[in-house]
Amino acid sequence: MRARPDLIEHLPRLRRYARALTGDVTRADDLVQDTLERALVKLDLWQPGSDLRAWLFTLMHNLFVNQIRIRRPRETVLEDALDEPVSGGQMEALTARDIHEALARLPEVQREVLLLVGLEQFGYAEAAQVLGVPTGTVMSRLSRARERMRQMLAGEPAIKLKLVK
Amino acid sequence: MTDDVHEHELNAYVDGTLPEARRLEVEAWLAAHPADAARVQAWSDQNQSLHATFDAVLNEPLPLNLVRATLRPALPVPFRAVAALLAMMATGLVGYAIGLNAEQAPAAPVYLARDAAIAHAVFSPESRHPVEVDAAHADHLVAWLSKRVGTQLQAPDFSAQGFDLLGGRLLSGETGPVAQFMYQDRIERRVTLYVRRAVSGNKVTAFRHAAENGVDVFYWIDGDFGYALSGQIGRKAIQQLADAAYSQMIPASGKR
């Protein structure tokens, strides 16, 4: 009998990524569950010895992309739609809420790259493989994502918080 | 603006993927270009913020439906899991069999070994955030984890075995807070010590060994607490560390 690779040890990281990606506990765990079900069905296609984690993230990416298509059939994903005001002030301590909101406003393709590299510590080539795009695309999306986040995070506290000091 | 240093290289600098020589050049460039340096600092802060916001997910108890989803097989039965349980029961854990049939006894030794192995597999590969509190603040680390776990812990000294304390972190388990200490040797092999409250009734057990997904775990219950040492350095080496940990902890735990 062929040995089954163990999926459970990848569960915590799949959940972390899904949580950051969707910004929603239930939706995230549903995405993880769908990923696991897909993985069990397709396990024969996974090459033993290759990176199981990257393969699982690839499955999750494909499911996530499909969900987006279904949820918002008419909306196009604009990579540079937002132009946020920049406060020019120093970065205040960022709250989890700031991060959640900024991520939510990031185009999905940029959010994925930022999270795979910045949170999940995938290399650029690995992230490219997961997303099915060239490494150069990963680099440019990453660069744009970080700049966009920087602008949003620098801008937000000034707008939302009245500093009481 | 960045004629000499490409934008992509600034990103690679943040991600620590530049070759050493180039990294130094980029560093010099940043010293002379404060605007770029500020951007790079902001990106780096983003990574920290992402971890600060989402790493807690790693410590959450796994939802049972998801755990089951990893097992629901192409095969009719989660064969490996059943085989592993049978093997453990055959090696002397029959007494805990009652704990195996329900989710009610999460800290039964079998679960202790499994959870410790998972926690090891999750955190030991982390290159940038393997621990929450590093060994430079060992006193604080031990005091903090002791307070949260509810017993006077100590981080065993494995220097005689070639392993130095890297630090530790707080996890959550089904019996409450869990302490994880991580050690590393010169060739960056890592082992973790996992400590949590045991289910009442299990007072003392001898050492047990389990192999979970290639991770060797030696575990034991002492008083109200379960201890598990995990690593992928060979069964014998782990056992030596576990012996060392056990003998060092006897005075601290008020061995009965």
C-alpha cells in the first residue's frame, strides 16, 4: 500500500494563510476544508518527495481563485485601483484591525503574494509555482503590494484614530 | 530613483534572499538613500505585523472537522492512524484505551505525543520566527511560561548534548496553555520540549516513545504535567536528551 503523506501537520499553516487571505474565520476554515478534500481526492497526483506544503497551497490558491470568480463575476480585479492618501506621519503602532483592513483592500493577486512571501515564508520561485505565474510577476506584485500596504497603513491611523496624548 | 539598486533587490533585501556580497552593497545604498531605507523599513514592519496578527492562528486548537478532513481517506479507514494507535496500545498503553475513544481525554499520552509532534513540525522549520521569546531573555521566558502553564517550569540545559536553548513560545492546547521550548545544535538541527497539564488521573508514566510522521517523540507524565521531547535527530539522540531533561527536572517538579 502506498503510504499516505500526513496532511495534519500542514493544517495550522493552511489555516493561518486562509485566515489572512479571506479575513474571515468561517470562510477561511471552509477554504481549508475544501483544500483538504481536494487533496485527498488528488493525492495520487502528488509526487512523493516533492514539497507537499507547496502543493497544498497550490490547491488552496486554485480554490480561492474559483471562489472569487463565482462571488464577483462582473467585477474585474484591478491591480492598481486604489490610491490612498498618505499622511506622511510616522507609522503608529499597527493594530490587527489595521492589518486586516489593509489586506482586505489589497487586490487578491497582490494579497496572495504578500502573504505567501511575507507571512508564509515561501521563496519567490516557490510562490510563483503556487500561483502558476512567472517569478517576475511575483516580484512585481510583491513590490506593488508592499507599497500599497505602506500607503494604506501610513494613511489610516491619521484618518481613523484621534490620538489622545 | 534606484538606478543602481533594483526595486526587486530591495524586496529581496527585506526577505533575506540576497547573496551576502550584494546584501552589503544594498545596505550601503540604503544608508545613502533615506527614502528607500524608510520604504524598506516599512515593508519589514509589514512582515512583522502580519506575523503579529496571524501567528495566533497557529496556536489555536485544530477544529475537529478539519482534523477529520485530513484523515477521511481515499482509503476506507485512516489506516495509518489506526495502526499507530494499535501499536501504541500494544506497547503498553492499553490502560489509556478509555481515553482513545472520545475527545474527552485530549491529554492522554497518545495525544500528548501527537500534539507535541505537530507543534514541532509546525514551528521548528520557521527561519525567522521559530520562537516568541528568545534565549537572550531566558529568565523572562521561563517565568512567563511557568505562570501561564501553571507550574514552575525550567528549560533544561542540553549543552552537554550540544544543543543550546533558542527560546520558547506559548501555545494553546485542549487542556489549556502549553509551553514549547526550542533548542538547536551547531548544524541547526532543532528539538522541542512540549509541556502541558495532563489529564487528571495520569500521575506518573515511564518514558514512552512514539514516531509521528518521522518525528521521534519521547514523552512522560510527571504529576499533573505531561512532557514531550520531539525531534528528527534519531531516536537514540532524542532519548539521551529526554533522559537529561527528566533528570534535571526532578528537583524542580518536586518528584513524588
